[in-house]
Amino acid sequence: MKILRYVVLALLVAALAAGLLWIAAQNATILMRLPGREIEVPGVAAAIALLVGTAVLYGLVALVVWLWTLPGKIARARREANQKKGLDAIASGWAALEAGDPAEARKHANKASGLAPDQKLGRLLAARAALSAGDAAGAERLFGEIVDVPALAVAARKGLAEAALARGADTAAEAHATAALAAGKSAVWPASFLLARKVAAGDWDGALTALDDAEKRGAVSQKVAQRKRAAILAAGASGASRAGDSAKALEMAQRAAKLAPGFAPASALAASLLAGSGKGWAAADLIESAWEQGPHPALA
């Protein structure tokens, strides 16, 4: 746009110069009638006066426009400078947080907040610094302020889940992880977080669902997921057996043994349940197959 403006201005100046040369070539005069007198002005002088007057008028208009827009330009320059200083403070804060200095990180976060209060990344830094410093309540408040920002929603949910765990609110922590799982289609941490919580709570069906999500999102490899799935099924079978649900225990134990024949605890439990249900031959076959995968005291 600036180049276009300069081109237009150059064309106008060239046109005025051409007009002035044309008037000078005519050797004409301009007659001005004033009250009580008449004044003859050479054409060249009139053209020069017109040109000078136009230039002065243009200068006056430009000055007025510059003065009119000056406060806005100053405010914009100050705002841009504060934004830059705020981003520098945020960068320093994240570096301090990574270095394990939450106090320094909070100092930079407060500075960034004063310079650029609308900078959402600064609030994320402040929340993370508060959580690292052990201020779970302050962290939850700050994370809550950015949880509705699409680009920061999953990160905010992670912080809220960690803060909830810090104050012993396991249900709230799982709710935040579940919300993050829905908000971030490729985020890994919600599935891993839910898997750990479900296993800790002995919710084996929930753990299997969380493991499926973790595998889909690449949190665990297929091989590792298969072994984890077998371990979860074996734990679920053991729990069902203690609860007196032999049918469910046997079904889960057999699934575990089929997924990981070399996982001796699952095979031993399945064989024990098969033997208890009168299927000694099936139990023997299962133990022999598992022993071939790898001898283990549980199978002996």
C-alpha cells in the first residue's frame, strides 16, 4: 500500500509540473478584480502560487492527521512493547519452571500478567508455577480461567486433574481427565492418567477401556498393551474369584492366558479355575502350553 501511495503522489507531482510548464508556455496573465482595483498576475506566478498553496495545505492536513492519530500510535506502540516484554517474561518463567524453580517462575508469571493481562499463556505459566509450589487451590483457580480456551483446554484439564489429586479429590481428577480425553483427540496423557487411576481403584473394566484409548493414542505400543491387558484381566479374574463369581473369573483368566501365554500368573490362575470346575485336562493343557513359553514357579 505504501508503494502505491508513493506512485500516486509522484504522478500528481508530475501532472502539476506539466501543468506549470504548459501555463508558462502560453505567456498568459490572469486578471484579478478586487473591490476598487484590478490586479494582473503572470500565469507562471499564479501557477507557482497555486502549487505552493497546495503544498502548504497538504502539509497542514498531514500535520493535523498526524497529531490526531498520535495518541493511538503511542498507545499501540506501548501495547506492542508490553506484549513483547510479557512474552519474554513468559519464556523466562517457563525456563525457571523447567529448571525446578517455581518461585522464580511465579515472579516472571506475575510480571507477564502485569504487562499483558490478556496473554493466556501467561496464566498457564502462573497456574503451573502455583502447582509446582504446592498451591493447589491457586493452581485450580488459574487453570479454571483458561479451561474454556480451545488451544489450552487439554493442558488446563491436566493441571486441574493434578491439582485435584493433590487435595485428594480423585473423582474430580478423573472427571477432568475424561473431559480432556473428549477435548483432545490425540492427547496421550488423559488415557494414561485414567488407566493408572482405574488400576489403582481396582476398576478392571474401566482399566481395559482406558488401555484401549491409550493404545489408540500411542501412549503404549501394541506389544506392551497386550501384556498390560493380560495383567488387568488376570487381576480382574482374581478379584472375581475372591468375590465368588467363578464364571466371570474363569472367562477373564482364559482371556488373559490367551493374550499372553507366557504370562505365568494368568495361566496358573486360569488352570486353577479350570481344575476347580472339573476340567482337569484343559487345565493340564494350559499349564503345558504356558510352560513351553517359559518355565515359572507359579506353573510348577
